[in-house]
Amino acid sequence: MELTIAFISVLFIGLSTASPHSRIVCGQNAKKGSAPYIASLQEKDEENGVQKLFHFCGGAILNDKWILTAAHCFRHRPDKEIFAAVGLTKLTEGGEIYKMEKYIAHENYDHYDIINDIALLKVEGNIKFSEKVSPVILGKEFVGSGIQLTLNGWGVLGEGANATIPSNKLQVMHPKSLSFDECVSYHYRPVRETQICAMAKKGTSACSGDSGGPLIMDKNTLVGLVSWGMHPCGNGYYPDVYTRITSYLDWIEQNMID
């Protein structure tokens, strides 16, 4: 596909307010091929008369037809042409691009409470698997407190002057899970049992473009999807909140049936 891949910048407004997420702040460059299960969701738009693809969210490859992501990723994109890029570490280098055939957002998704934040994306054709591209395993066991997890994503690298400078390279961080009670004690806005919280060292967090990105246990077991967090990103006081996969296993299975 001869489309130029570019970046989309996301501006965040407010301090210590909840917001759907878009980037990993103060993460590290991921090793090439270390996250073969991640997809970059991209929308086609025009810039200076040239058709380009702009990264806007992450996703987890489920099989050769379906990608799992966050419902809020599609809120302002009802008529956009959407693509999924897989098998890449740098957004501007390599990878295979698949056009979206359709998406299915959870029927009870609530943008204001940010609950049931989960969606399926179906691609045209079939995703080709290789050393660089492979699916996740859906986690079926409840994740308790103190488990080290892995999150990868693309996006801008910080607040302030860096808020519009996206990372071309895939970023990685390793937050630890919190219990439901621990998470509730941190947040003044509601957290549900259908969500999982995780927290990294101060200065490191997911943020607005990482949305829908896969939270992984062990090598490739999917336990969560990036959903929301508190500003400023990487503040060290509030854990990030993810959609808990075990709460939606039936929904995923039922909606992947053609």
C-alpha cells in the first residue's frame, strides 16, 4: 500500500482530570520484534495534498481477522478509513497494512464514565503471521496485586513542549498490577471491577495514542487494554486504568462470530 505513514498529535487540556489515553511517557525503546502482537491503528487523511496514514491508537492481534482495542478510539471516527499496521517497531519503517472491514464497539460503552471500553476491529483479507507478527493469548485467570506486566505503545513522549512530538519508535514500560481496593483508594472517580489498574515508577505511564494498547502478562497473555488515566501523565500518584479482559471473554467470543 503506497500511503505515507505520518503521525497524529493529541492535545490534552486540564490537570488531574481523567482522560482516555494516547502515549507512553518516559518509557524505553522496545526491542525489534519484542511485541509481535501489537497493531498500530491508523486513519487516512490528507496533508498538503498527500494521502497519509496517521497513528491514533493501539490494538492487540487476536487472530488473522480480528484486533482488540478500546471503544473510545472510534468515538470521533465514524466515517474515517481505518487501517491496522502490524509487524513494525518504527511507524515509518516496514510492517504490513490491512484495511478495516468493520468494527464492533461494546453496546454498553459509556464515554463519560469510560466503562465497557472495548471494541473489535475486523480486517479485510487475512493477517499473515511470522516472527514479527503473532496473536496474543486471551488471559482467563484473574490478575491480582503485584504482578509485573508489560505495555507497549507509540505516541508523544511527554507533556508541555513535547506534547505534540510523537515517538516513531515503539515504547515499552513495565507497570505492576494493583488490587481493586488499592485502585479505588487512589482514584476519586469510579473504578469498576471490570477494570484493572497498574502503576509504574513515577514519571512513567500510558497517556493519550496508547489507547487500546495491550497490557501483557508473561510473554503474550493479554490481561488488559489501555483505557484511561489522570493528568499529568506520569504523575506517580494515580495508577492507569485498563479494561480487564477476563470480564469480556464471552463478549469477545460472541462478537467474533461472522
